[in-house]
Amino acid sequence: MDNNRHDRIRAVQWQGDHLRLLDQRRLPSEESWIACREADQVTTAIRDLAVRGAPAIGIAAAWAVALAALREEPLAPALSRLRAARPTAVNLMWALDRMQRHIDAGANPAALLREAQAIQDEDLAANRRMGELGASLIAPGSGVLTHCNTGSLATAGFGTALGVIRAGTAAGRIDRVYAGETRPWQQGARLTMWELMQDGIAAQLIADSAAAHLMKSGVVQWVIVGADRIAANGDTANKIGTYQLAIAAKYHGVKFMVVAPSSTVDMATGTGEEIEIELRDSAELLGTGGVRTVVEGAQAWNPVFDIAPAELIDVIVTERGVIERPNSIAMQAMFGC
């Protein structure tokens, strides 16, 4: 695979004394970077979606802890504020727990910087491995549909679900790529399409509400999505709209693939019913690009994740391996202690 062609974007960059984040709220119209010199600036960037995507959130948080140590800030309050920034994505908690273990062991700032770098490097390697594994399951000439953004912007690089699409395209297995717009933040329209165009991968954007109609046409053989948390039974929390895609895929005989690193698997959470679903400000639904489009006085309900039950998922791909028809027994066999 030509990684130089298909893996050029790095949205989280350590600059030696501060963290540089590509502001994903401004893409694709503007490539703007945020310089974070304090941990709380990273917390704000996570909370306000300047950095997003479960793996990228965890990576940024790890760098924030190292940054706090470098600046001799109190670490406990910094970690507490980072934990509260986004409740659903388990990678945030996983990365902070990993940094906390090093703090408890007496790690100095240099050691914490090395650990943050290790978290980032491991994620990139995992993504490339998942890309290979997932692509190998796709028959040549297939069409795929993806939801939200799961590429280099959401990870250390290459991506999870988008990594499979990159690898599958490079291997000649994927002929057609479709991306849902992903309301209300338009991650598919703004970010996924931008990444695919950067890599020279032809893709078509569809309205979220067109997905079932597209599946009925027969041009899509796989729906490929990422995950923000995978429960011990295989239930998967992902961007709102994933659940309805899984239902439509099952009805139309389209395969459904979840791609996520093992850090997204939460074996302490038994089922999807136990996962906290983040509710965000209803104002995000009442306008587009900061311009209100809904009549004044109207109200909105704005959950930003939903749960795809394991029985609707054909395969979960992680860097450790592939789980077909996921259930508690298969998950325990691969991820149990």
C-alpha cells in the first residue's frame, strides 16, 4: 500500500513545548490550527469539538496531561477536567487511566511525554493493521457506505473505518464510496469528503435520509463505521444515525462492519444500555454554520450517539483481530482478562 498517498493528514501534533490541533470545526473552508500551551486549552478543544473522534480525543488528552506536567500544573484537577470533557468515548478515559498509572508510579514530565507519544504511535500502527484486516473481508468491486468521520482527523492517522476504505481502495477491492452527511455537525460532508478528496479517492456524498434508498439500489455491499465505545457483548456506541443504518443494512442484506482499536472496547460495560449517551446543546440542531434555520421558539432534542445492538453487526475489526457475529462469548475470548 502507498501510505504516502493514503496517509498524509496529522491533526494532533506535538511541537516540543505545546500541542498543535487542526481545528475541525473550520474545515473544509479553512485549515486553522490551535496552539495549546495549557492542559485546559486541550480540554476546551475536546469539549467544543475542535478535536474529535474517539482515538484523537484520547491522544490529545494524553498530551494534555504531559503538557500539564511540563508546566508544573496540578495534575489531579487537570485530569478531572479532561475526564468531564466528553462522556461517551471510552478512549478518553482509557488514555487518562494509562497516564494516571504512570503518574502514580512517579513518572517525571519526560516520561509522560514519552507515554503520550507511545499512545499516538500505537494508534497509528493499530489503524494500519485494522485497514488490512477489514479490507481483506471485502470482495473486489464492492461499494461501501460510511458514516461520520473516522479517518486521520479522528485518529493518529490513516483512520479506523476510513482506514479500511483507504486500504480497500488501494487493494482494488472498493470501487464505490458513499458518505452520509452526518447532521448536525456535518462530519461526513465537511471532514470525510475532505479527507477522501485529499487522498484522491472518488466518493459521493448522500443525505443521511437517503441511506436506506441507496442500500435498496444494490450498489452498497458494506456499511463501515467506527465506534466510540464497544460493550462487552458487542453492542456499539457510535455517531447518532448508526443504529438506523444497522437496521437498514440488515433488512437489505448489506454487511455491517465496525472498526475500532482495542482501546475502544469497554469490557467493564456489559451492554449498550449501560453506556451514557451524550446530549449536546439543542442549538446545534437549530441552525447550520452558525445561522439559525428553525423558527424562534422551537425546541430540539440532540443526542450525539446511539447504540447499534451486536445482533445487527456482522463483524468487529480491531488490531487484535476480527470478531464475526459478535456476542459476549466472542468478546470475552478476545478481550477478557
